[in-house]
Amino acid sequence: MSFPKNIFNSHPPEDGNFFLGMKRILGFKPKKLKIYKKAFLHRSANKKDKDGNPMNYERLEFLGDAMLGTIISRYLYNEVPEGDEGYLTKMRSKIVSREHLNELGKDLNLIEFVESRIPKTHFGDNIHGNVFEALVGAVYLDRGYDYCVKFIGKRVIEPYVDIEQLEGKVISYKSLLIEWCQKKKKHFDYDVYEDTGKDALKHFAVRLTIGGNIVAKARATSKKKAEERASKRAYFALQSKIDKN
């Protein structure tokens, strides 16, 4: 008696959909689907492996971060032979910045695959970059270094890396503004205070003062984000003066 070819190896429909989604994003077939599923497993799912260890994407994120840095470093080393260590480090930081990785994750709509007990609308922007790095880690474990290079080339380097444009890209407006203030011997101060307002989430507000004058205000869900947002507004308010120097 004959049986359908894959009757003993059949997968639930959601596995098939996940496989097709990964194949579309990666550009090749994933072999060990369990690794990729872990790349989208949020800690709130509260899952453990057979040894009782927590299962989520964070370890894969750590690995993916290292692989991404290595592959981008090699790319820059080959592409910019005249670049010194400082230049190459700065360019790598721009490519693998949290802002850029979040943009990559959003463009690929990776959040649709995230398994979590938290509503996806409650996640901050960093979830997009986190799962992208975890996906890179999964590719490395599943298919090895060469496939990792292939994936990063297809999804990061080809569509997003333009050396000339990156040279003029600002990574941190706060760092740029502080450097300018120090160079011009201008006193600056970030006055940060808690500002819950009517929002469900706690917010922080910041007043940025330069030379005794308030030049920008901003608010965000963290002190760091509020300071960066205020710095960006201050930069554009003072751009003609900053860019002259």
C-alpha cells in the first residue's frame, strides 16, 4: 500500500507560511526552521527548552550583531582601501546604527513573525532592529558564514549602503552638538524631567539650553531619546552656524 510522499513529515499550515515568509526574505531556503522561529520569539512568550533554559531571540541577536559587524567591516575594508581605522569605524557605525537596523526591520516587516504575549502595538522601535540581528544570527547557525554574507549583501549593502551618502549622515545629533559647543566654548545643559502627561507610558521631557538660551524642547519615552530629539531640533535651528565650522 502506498502513502503520500510526505505524510510522516507534514508540518502544520503555520509552519508552511513561516517557511515561505523566510524564503522570501532570505532569498534562499531555510533548512532548520526551529532556529528561525527562535529568532522571532520574544521573552514575553515565556518559553523554555528541554533543559529549562529560556528561549527567545536575545542570544541570536547577540550572535547576529557580531556577524553583521564582521561582514560590514570586511566590506568596508575592501571597498575603501584609502580609509584609515577611524574612518572605517565611523562608517561601520553608521551602517549598523540602531536607527538604521530598525529601518531595515521595518522595511522587511519582520514584526509580523514575532511571537509574543505583548500586543505588537506596544513594542518600541528597537524591536525591528533586534529581530533583524537575530535573523542574521539564525542564518549563520543554519547555513554558515557564506550565506550570511549573501543575506547581508542582499538586504543591507545593495539597497542601503552608499559610501558618499553615508559620509554625510549624522549618527548622533547630540554628539555633534556637544562637539560644536565645546569647540566654540559655549555652555550647554540638558534639563531632563519626567513628564507623564496624559499618556499611558511614562515620558521624559528635555529643555536644551545653549549659552543661557533655550534652543530646543522635546519629549520621548526615554531620557536618551528625548535628548537626541531635542539635539536634532537644535541642530536644524543652528545649522547655518554649525555647518560653517
